Amino acid sequence: MMEKQTKKNIFSLQGFYLLSFFGFGSITPLISVYLSDVEKLNGTQIGLILSIGPIMMIFFQPIWGMVSDLTKAPPKVLTFTTLLAGIFGFGYIAFHHYSLLLLTAILMAIFQSAIIPISDSISIKYTSKVHYNYGNIRLFGSLGFGIAVFVMGRLSEYTPTIIFYAYFISLSISSFLAFRLPKESASTKVNLLLGVKDLFVLKKFIMFLIVTFLIFGPNLANNFYFGLFVDKLGGSYTGIGVAFLIAVLSEIPFMRISGRLIDKYGLLPIAAIAGAVSMVRWFFYFLEPSLTLVYASAIVQGLSIGLFIPAGIRYIRDITPVHITATAITIYSAIGNGLGNWFSTFFGGIIYDKFSIFGVYFFFGILSLFGVLLNLWLMKDQKDTNHEKSYGK
């Protein structure tokens, strides 16, 4: 039976994920529409502002990890960064000049880049120690995000700036909960430079970084452009919220069964299926479907993201030596996710400016196509390697 203190820690972790992701869900899906409709920015300007976050993640995630290691107080670092990220969100209300909005995005991103990796590290280590399913904590993040996009979508019909107030309030309460989280180390102590040297001679690691860049980058960028897409099709703020609610909540059941599917079919086949589903979805959006079909198709996000995230992490752990696994995951997150997110978001903004939102999704579809092809090549290479090993025996 679970101890009383363990229950409190689990509750604090679940509450932190619920509220922090509620904050992310309040602002992420609707900010592109806000910048377009309220601030009247063009596609290139919007793309640059939205792509700042992934770039900051690449540079500042390792820094926040080192700060957590040096201070030996991850919950305090998480408290500090979460609160400041919420405060800087008010810059979108206070400022209306493009350069100041860009500065706001940079300051927000610097501190927000610490929230997910530190909380994930604390959660994974603690749940492993007390033998609790990490997925049952992380699901509260998807739940919070889904509730936020639905609620904020409806409230934004009356006052678009409410998304920034909701972001601040959610992250302020989250910062209080962060202070109460279990005192676990945020990361494994690793020599990042030596780890990088060892990793970049692993062909499979390099190839899967590129696969993640091509497949998962557009999935992350879609969080910013999906609102503009629904808006272009004639949907309201409420409609954007409904579509996101369907998409995000669909991730939950797939995350719960991902382990069984991976064990049955293998990591790379599951990643390939997730990538192929994403690719079909993006090309479908390029065809300018009706809103009804868009809402119906949003559920496939669960199949793509809900399966790719766990499959990707497990694959990286499987193909890297134990002594550099922590470094591998850091690099995988920063480059595979961060750089891919930036590339898709930034160039998506340029394409949106020059062509249309539908052109953005064609671009996403092409990237995903190359990602799936590379994933299939990895599968063939793995099959050939296994065959050679069997033959050698």
C-alpha cells in the first residue's frame, strides 16, 4: 500500500503537470491567431516569434540542467523558472511593437525551456524509486493542455488577451507546487562533451535524430499553425479549442498502450506507423478539407504523437551505451525535437507568408515523407544486421 508521503508527492507531481500544461495549452494553440488578428503581424514575423522557443530550448535546456546539478535543488530551480516564465507572458499584453514582442518571446522561452525537462527528470527518477507508473503522471499534462485549449478557445471569443492571464495564473500556482515536489536529482551527472563525441560515431543515433527532426518537428510546429489553419477554414476560437481538445485527449489512450504495442511490433515499426499517420494528415490538410473532417481527423494525433514519443525515447535508450544514455536523451531532445521544431516553425512562417496555411501543411507532409523513408531504411538496416548476426552464429 502506498505511503502517505508518497501519495502527497504523486499528487503534487500530477497537479504540477495538470496546471503547467494548462498554462501551455492556454497560449500555444491561440498565440498565432492572436499575433495575426490582433497584432496584425505577417507570416514571417509570426514564424520568427513562434520559432524562438525551440531555439532557446536547444541552448538553455543543458544550462538549466547544469544549474540544477550545481545547486542540487531541482524543485527550487523549477519554482524560479516557472514563475518567471508566467510573469514574462504579460509582455504580450504590455507591448505591441514587433521587436518588443520578439523580446517577450525570447524571455518567456528562456525560462519555459526549463519546465518540461526538469519536471520530467524529477518525475521519472521518483516514480522509478517508488515503483509508480510515470505515464499516470504525464497523462495529467495532456489532460491540462486539452482542457485549456477548449476553455480558452471559448473565452477568447470575448477577449483574446485572456490567454496570457490564464498562462500567468496557471504557472504561478504550478511554481508553488514545484517547491513541494520530491527532492530528486534533475539529471544524471554526465560529461556532455565526451558524450557528444561518443554519440556522433553511432550511425543509428544520427539517423534517428534526422528521423525525429523530419517527423516530430512538424508535429510540434502544428501546435502553432493549427489555430491559423482552423481560422482560415472559417472556424472560431471555440472551434480551435474543440479541435485541439480532440487531438490532445486522443494522445492519452495511445500513450497507455504504447508499451504493449512496442513490445509486440518493435520500436522502429511503431515509429514508422506514427510518422506515416502524420504524413497522411498533413497532405490531407493541404487539400483544404471541411471543418467537420478536420475535427474528425484530429483524433489521429493520438496515434502519431502518442506512439512516437515513447517509441523514440526507448529507441535512443536501446541503441546507446549506458554511460552516455543521459547525454543521448539530452541531445535527442535538443536537436531532434528543438531544432526540428524551429526549422518547421520558422520556414512554415515564410511559406505561410508567401503562399498560404495550406502550403505550410504541404511542407510538413514532404518533411514527414522523407522521415518515414529514412525510418524504413533504418528498419531494413536493422533487419540485415540481425540476419548477419544469426548467420554468423
